Amino acid sequence: MVFSSLLFLTRFLPVVMILYFLIPKRFRGTRNLVLFLASILFYAWGEPVYILLMLFTICVDYVSGILIDRYLRGTAETGADAEQSGQQPENEKKAKVVLVIAMVINLALLGFFKYANFLIETINSLTGAGIGLLDLALPIGISFYTFQSMSYVIDVYRGDTKVQKNILSFGTYVTLFPQLIAGPIVRYRTVAEEMDGRSENIPDFSRGVNRFLMGLGKKVLLANNIGAVWDLINAMPDSQMSVALAWLGIAAYTFQIYFDFSGYSDMAIGLGLMLGFHFDENFNYPYTAVSVTDFWRRWHISLSTWFREYVYIPLGGNRHGTAKQIRNLLIVWILTGFWHGAAWNFVAWGLYYGIILILEKFVLSKWLAKLPRILQHVYTMLIVMIGWVFFSAESFGRAFHYIAMLFGGAGLPFINGNFLYQLRNQGILFVLLILAAGSAPKTAALEIAGSENKHIRRCFTILEAVFLAGIAVISFAYLVDATYNPFLYFRF
């Protein structure tokens, strides 16, 4: 079940909201139970068998958190007596063992279900062993909820968050349906107080509805329409391609993946607000970036933050010299690529960004700073679009062939009739996408909404309501007749 489906919008969500808000606020535990059961149903709708896997992960990390807290905080409470008896170092060692066991179990489950076939295929290609592949479907959202649950255990060990002793509250945190299958990755410390003490209110609910509808429009009206253009161009034989058409195609994919994923994040954040949760932002207009470093501060922020806090900094970050910093950056970016998918093209995509970010940090930054902002932006988008070729390709061969087409390889003409046809038919859509990907519309809206003239503010409120209602009506109309409604990040 996805947010941009009629089943979710017309049945699941209204029923959950009615049941949730029928329960008085003082019965917080019962509201959490409704959310937990609704989230289990939401996940089971697509993959009922893998509920057991997710519940096992919850139990492992819940118990691990309890044990770590008992060893570390329990020792701290006994004070000097424990330290003199030698109990404190022993308990710290036990806490570390529990942490390691929890991490091994989490990563083993993720590795087995997501990467086992990849490992077998690699062995077969290198040795010709002919080992049979495992007949396993990838559990939806396993990369997201595993990282989320792991971060809780690590934070309890570090003392960055309090342990959650109510297993229902912890289970609700891990399974919370607004961000269960595609993020943003919500660290427990972000919502710790809200798990048992959130305060739902009308202003947040209203903001949540607005945010959800904007995300729905991004997904259904923008991502789906431009995604169909990318699929059409990507499937064309070389005889129908041109250099300009290849660039138009990868531009279409560039917009599709942004509006698809950021639209889903908007819907997740909006649903969270309706239910009293305040999730961190996951995108900050990444296509306005003026360097690749800037791009990754704006794209999939929750994932970048996770790798920085739980991989890069523990490895030593930038504290032990240039050579080790470069090593740490490469490790992080190879893992980032591998996190996205069990295929070598994703590893290459991560390595590609790792190398470019290292070059920017140590070589290119001083040169980029001297360029006009527009050239910095052009450079960034060129790098990003080429990166999306690796990300979207089914194989290395296809990726390198498509890149060759972008730069005049394969004997392609610069412009052909297919390019002019697509440009003529999709030109308005591309203009809308460019405008929607920038911050100018939001900036203008905020200025108008903050006007000192009450009549302007009143008119803006009415127009905003009409605009969002229009998005809702048109999106529903599209979904009623939908034959194309993919979600790219489902496979991660």
C-alpha cells in the first residue's frame, strides 16, 4: 500500500484517523496501540510474512536497549561503590557486548534478505559455480526501519537518548506507518518525548493536511507524468535517439526521482503532523545547490545524517589526518551506494560521489568559489544528472552506453524529430518542474502570507485553500484512471 493510492486515501487513512481521534488524549497508550496495529496492517497489506521479521527486529532492539541501560545507567546509580569493586568497567563491557550483538543481528538480517542474491550472483560470475539464487522477495522498507531501529540502540548506549521501557511505544516508533517504508529515517531521540507525551492540535493538523496534499501533488501530478516521459525515452532504440533527446531523458529522470521521493517525504511529514509527530526535513531544494557538497546537504538529509553520525564520525571523521579522512569518506559513500541497492551500479554510484566530494573538498572548492553562481549550479547539475544515469541503469553496460549517448557517442545526431516532438509536448511540464524544484514559489508565498495588509493575507489564505483543493481533486482524478503510479524508493 502506498500513500498515492485510492485504497490508502479513501479507506485506510480515514478509518485510522477516525479511530485515533475518537480515543481521548489522556489514553495515550491506547492511541499508540491504534497506530501500532494500523502500521502492522499497512505493512502486512503488501508483505504479511515479513511482519514477523520486523517484529523480531523490534524485540531484539527493545531488549538490547533495556540491557544496555541497565548495565550503564544502573552502574552509574550505584556510584563509587561499584567503581571501587570493579563492577563499572565490567558492566560497560557487557553493555558493549549487547550493542555488538544487536548490531550483528540487525545487519545480518538486512544483509541476508537484501544482499544474499547479490553475493551469490557475484560468486557465480567470478567462479562459474552455478549456485542457485534464493527465492526471497526484498522486504519493503527494510533498509529504512533497520537503520532507524539500530540508531535507537546506539543512542541508548551513547547516552544520547533515554531508554524506552514500554515495548508498545517502541514498537509504534519502529512501525509508524507515515515513514515506515520510505523514511525519512527518524531517530528515536527526535520523537522520544512525543511517543508518550505528544499534543495533537488543530494548527498542526491543518499544516499536516497542507503538507500531505503538496506531497501528493508532487508524486501524482509531477513525478508520475515526467516518469512516463523518462520510461518512453529510455526504452527507445539508438536509431530513434539523439544527443539532445538523451539529455532530455535523464533530465526527466532527475525530476522524477526528486518529486517522487520528496513528495513521499512531504506526505510522511504531513501525516506525522496530523498525528502529533514532528519529523525532521528530508529535502531542502537540492536542485538549487551550487556544489555537490551542497547538494548532499540538501538531498535525503536523514540518510546523510545517519551515515555521518553512525559511520563517518565513529571511523574518526576528519580528526586523524587527510589520508584517513579520505578513507572514511570513501567507506561512507560506498556504503551509501550499497544501502540503496544490491547491485554494482549502486556501489559505483556511491563511489562516484565519494570521489567527487573528495575532489571538491581538497582541490575544487577554491576554484568553484571563483565561478559565477550560475556556473556553479550548472556544474552541480551536470554531475548530479550523470550520477542518476548510474543510479537508474539496469547494468554497467547500459549506464556507460547512455553516458556515451549524452556526449555524442554511438553516432547519434545532436537533434532529431523525436527530441523536438517531446520538447513540444512536454515543454510546459518541464517549466513547471523547474519552478517547483526551486525555492522561489515558497519564498513568494511566505512573503505574501506575512504581509502587514490583512486583506492580502485573507486573499492568500483563500487562494491557498483553493490551490490545495485543486491539487486534491486533480490528483484523485488521475488516480481513478491510473495505469502508471510507481514508487521508486520501494525497492530500497
